[in-house]
Amino acid sequence: MDLAYSLEENPKIAVEVLIGHGECHIIAETSVHLYYEDIEAIVERIAGNVQIDYVEVPQDVQLAKNQKEKIRCGDNGIFKGMPLTEEETQLSYVAHQIYNKYNSDGKYILDKDKLIICQSNAKNEELKEVYPTAIINPLGEWTGGTDVDTGATNRKLGSDMGEAVTGGGLHGKDLSKADVSVNIYAFLKAQETGKPVELCCAIGDEEIDGKPYSEIVEIAREFIQKQGGFEKFAEWRIILR
């Protein structure tokens, strides 16, 4: 997504990625051409030396017409925003703290005072020194990485840990797609109001929640930029206050 937005202001793109065991399969349905060399550099930086299978096709012609004259809602759905809980805020802090030292796979659960840390490529005794009351790697130490837990773009890892920003394709689609922008907008409104927010929309809608869809897209764009781009947003999903 970050590469596409560096090439066009409003690209229309949806990307699926399947990676594991030395191979990375990528399919991009896109309005902007992505050069293989740039794709290769991104994959190598994130995943190391893997064999890349990249397929690029144009966006569906009928769907593209929906966005030809102006930015309209690019998907159907019901989207829910939830106020961040204190547990989610604490959990986000824990995740950031751990990732500063162990920048690999990890999952964390906080239920009241019960903290469970499942972290790859880390020694249990080292984590225990920092989190003496936590349950550390209940099944033992593990290596993690793409050859242990293979997966796809929308596998929903980070969002397992909270309700705040979840849903399909958040970091694999452009901002015209409702499951990106409306999801983010609902999350932000829930933080502002302190109440759950539920919004529904249909493809082609020009207004949602009393706002032009183009305005919702710009709100989501600003939010993504503040996170440091789509890649950084995909790393965390749960946002610190």
C-alpha cells in the first residue's frame, strides 16, 4: 500500500500475500503498476531471502467505473468502532515494549491482572525478569518466523488482541475501500464519543454518517499517515492513546 501511494495520490489497489517456507505469493489488483524490483526490495526487507511469485492484474472494470468521477464507497459492509479499554491500552504498551527488543512474532493476552506472553525468539528467563508475574510461553520457547507460522495478508493476527480496529483487509486495500476507511472512521469516532459506533454502507455510497465519503477517506488517510504508513499500521493494529 505504501508503495502504491508513493506513486499515485489515490491508487485503487487490493493486495493478497501468502508467505511461508521460502516462498512469497503476491496478487495485486491495481490501477498503478508496481515494478518487480520495488516489490522484491520490500519482501526482502521484511521477510529475507524468499522466492517471489508476483501477479499483477488491472482492477475489475465495472468496479473501476464506480470511482471514475469521484471517490465513492468502494465496498459493502457493517463496521463497528469500539472505545479502547484500559486493558487494550496496557496491552499495546506491553507489545511495543517487547518489540523494541524482540522484533518477531508475538501474541499477548491481558485478562484483568493475568498477562500471558507468547513471544518467539526470546528466552523465557529474560522475559520473566521484565514481567515476573506473567505467564511466559506456556508451551515452551519457540522460533517463530514465516517458516513456522505461514499466513496471508488478512490473517487477523494483531486484531486478535482487541476490538478497537479490526475487520477484513485493513492493510491490504486502498483508502477508497470501506473496510479500510469506514473501519478507521468508526474507531476514531468511538474514541471521541466513548461509545460503540456501528455504521453500514453499500458500494457506490457518496455519504456515510452524514459526511461525504471523500471526507471519511481523508480522515482515514491522515490517521494512516500518523501511524507512519500502512506497514506500521499493520504491525500494531492496537493503537496507543
